[in-house]
Amino acid sequence: MKLRAETNFLLRKQSKQALGPVEVIGGAVISTLAFILTFWSMSCLIRVSAPAVATLIVGALAIAAMLANYIGVVRYRMQRTARTWLVLALCLWAGLVVGLVVGNNYWWLGVAKYQEYHQMASYVNVDPSRDKGSSFMDAGAIYFKDRVNVDRTKAIAFRNGLTYCIAPVILDPLEAAAAANASDSRKTAAGFLIPTSGTVDFWAVGTNCCGTTGTPFSCFDAANPFARSGLRVLDDTHIAMYQLAVQEWTATTGVPAKYPLFFEWSLDPLMLEDKLKSMASNNMLKLGFVYALASLFVSYVLHMLFRYYKVL
């Protein structure tokens, strides 16, 4: 009994003194791998192309974390060396949880939107002076007729935390003075001209990309003379703010906007869709590097904490 007590004492003393880099770095590396695998499974196309594989990866990591947790607790109760196992378990859980949260956020910002656009229709040769928004409620992307442009001089801004910028997409001018042949019934008291369609329904939009009054308007490719297409805005919160801006615009100009649709003005909407699809994968290495630095620090702190409480 005396020999066993002395042995335990020496083991405890050795464990308090020895904190090699292998344990600290090893915990950080395993935690980072868990984060990257979980993030990849939750944020990339594998989530829809091979959901069983994504679930299997996350499930295997959770089982590994529970197993390390079980071994660490059992060894601690038996007064055997358990610190490495306990730190490993916590690092695995950290990588798993952070990967789930961050990966899921990237999923909804990227691939989920990409999938939604692919389920929506695309239209070409749309004339904003004659076509109404009600005919394109299922549009994901619209390619307008030649000479269609964003009237950046008629932009307006609505402030609510962010600055929500809108500008009408037009073919014919909106100024009554620029259309001498227009009938008086199409002219408004503010000097604007109502389009043939009777409504201005197509809008180029963006956030924090215009002045406080709306001009200068520089959202996405609005300043590019060759751009004549747009990718539909799907965010309900942003849509509500843009609708308030449209209401302010119509009250000022007297021109109705019955079925407003909002677009990120772009030279190539397909390129914007591809960016959404690859958003998570393009940021994976950067996020992994940041997480690795954080996990290295956390692994060291956990080891020191367990040493302080005299865990072998």
C-alpha cells in the first residue's frame, strides 16, 4: 500500500511538471480536423449530393468525442493519467459544435441560395417599360433588352441600420420633358412619366452602396454600361426594406410601382450564383487557419487548467 501511494505521488508530481508540446499541439490538430470535416459536411454541396456521407462524418466525430470523454472519465476515477483524454474530448466537442454552427451559417448564405436560384426561372429580353413584375414572380435571374440601364440619377436611399439603396431599371426615360410625344395622362404632377406598363417594377438594389439621398448609386455593376441583367434578391428582411424605399420613391415621383422586384445588377448573374456555390469552400482554409490558432490556445489553457486541479 505504501509503495502504491508513493507511486501515485510520483506520477502526480511528474504530470504536474511535464507538459510537452505534443499533447497541446495534438489536441489542437485533432480539434481543427474535426472543425474542417464538420464545416465541409454542413456547408458544401455534399450536404445535398451525398447527405448520408455528411451525416456519417458528423456522427463518427460525435462518437469519437463521446468515446474520448468516456475513457478520460473512467481513467480519472481510477486515478490514472486522464488529462490527455479529457482535453482530447473537449477539443473534439469544440471542433464539432463550432463546425456545425459556422457550417450551417455558410450553408444558408451560400449553397442554400444557390439551390433556390436553380429552382427559379430565368427570363430574357425583358422590357421594363412594357412588362410588369407580376409576370415574373418566379424569376431568379432576368436578362433585359438592349439599351436597358439603371437610372442612377433617380436612385433613393432608405436608412434603417443599413442604407438600403434602390434605383429604377428603365428603357425609356422617366422625365416627362424627355418624351415630348407622351400623353398628358402619363405625366405626373412631379414631372415624371409613367411607363407604358403603368408601373415601375424592376429595381437595382444594394446596401451601403449609395449616398444618403440615393446618389451616387454604385451598387454591384450599376455603373457598368454593358450590364443589363440582374439576380433576384431573396432575403425577406432586405426585401421589406427595399419595399419601404420604393413607397417613398413613388410618393415623391407619383409613378406607381405595383409589383416591385429587386435585383443585384450584374454583368453575369451566373457568376454570382457560382460565387454562392463556392463561398464555403473558398473560405474553408482561412477559417481552418483561424480556428487552428484559437484551438492551440484553448488546448494549452485546458491542459494548464487540469494541471491546476491536479488531474493526472
